[in-house]
Amino acid sequence: MNRYPFIVVEGLDGTGKTTLRKGLFRLFEGLYGVTPLAVLTTNFLDASAAEDLVDGKYQPSSGNRDRYLAALAADKHATATRLIGPSLPGRPVIADRWLLSELAFFAVKHGVPPKDTYPGLTESLEIVPDLTLVLDITAEVAMDRAAARSGDATRPDWDVLGIQARVREIYRTVTEAPAAFPALGPVVRINAAQDRATVLHTAWRALDERGLMPDRIHPGEK
């Protein structure tokens, strides 16, 4: 590999995505002297898609479903071509959510199965994650953890046990069918009920096993 890795962290709210992302960020920066780029699932880099992104996420309906999917695809394409791709020669990229969360959202809020959402969401994406880390924990524990955090708004139509349990099940079914969803890249599910150090170690080991560590990448070589 002649570039740094593109890493995605997925999971329910409260599973520790932010903690893991920050841990990976600090390890890359502290051990290897390279500062990663952190991106969020929706980056609003395609200004023309912003209105449809907000409308489809917060007021999902059959009337805005197709526009929302097109807006998401446009935003993913813009993020990949304007942020992720140009960054990889010089630094790792760590995304807090990417494709898996969008597939789950469409299944739960727009009633579209992942296999039907996937083609439209990924048809213009040329960059595939080198690793997708899925933090897995029961919906009950995830919600308890999320509720304990300060400053987070609760969404009554999303942050409820039944919805989160469905999201977790969709994560499971999608990641168990990798051939049907190749744009996720290699997927590793991590038991997020473990302590933070163990979760970070498991993620770091997954990177190492796939040759994604800086001492194996040598991005400056031709």
C-alpha cells in the first residue's frame, strides 16, 4: 500500500465510536507522528444537497425518500473526492459512520431494505474503506450509555429501544453478507461491552493484521 488507510467506525449511539476514533487518532499521532483526518457521516460538501439531506433525515417521508438518497450519494461522492482521496497519501482518514449507518437509517425510517438502498448510495463511490470497525453492544446498554452523556439531545423518534434494536439487527445482517455490500470494505465487529483499552487494542490489532499500520504502509515509496 502506498497510502494511509481509510478507517470507518460504526455502531449505535453509546457504543463508544467517538472514544475509539479519538483513541486511534492519538495513537497514529503519538506513535507515528502523523495526524489523521477525522470526518463525519454527513459533511455537507455538496451545497446543492444540503436541503434534501436535512429534510430526508429529520422529516422522512415517501415524498422525499428518493431525493434524500440522491443527496446522500452526492455528499458521499463529494466527501470522498474532495476530502478523503486527497488526504490518504499523507495521513489516515477516520470516519465516524459512513455507509452502514445510512443503510440502517433507510431501512428503519424510509422502509427500504439495505439491498435496495445500496446501489444508489454507492454507484458513484470509488473509494472503499480499508477497514470498517463495527462496535457491537445491546441496544439496552447503548441507550443507557448514551443517556449518561451530558449535552446530547434525545430524538424521540429514534432514541427508543425498539428502533435501536432494529438498527443493531440491520447492522448484523448487512455485515454478515459482505459479498452483497462490497463498498463497506473488510468488516470487523468488536464487542463494545469490553473496557475502552481492550476495544482500542482489538481495533489496533485488526489494523495491524491487515497491514494498515504506518510501518507497513511506507506512503512515500513509489
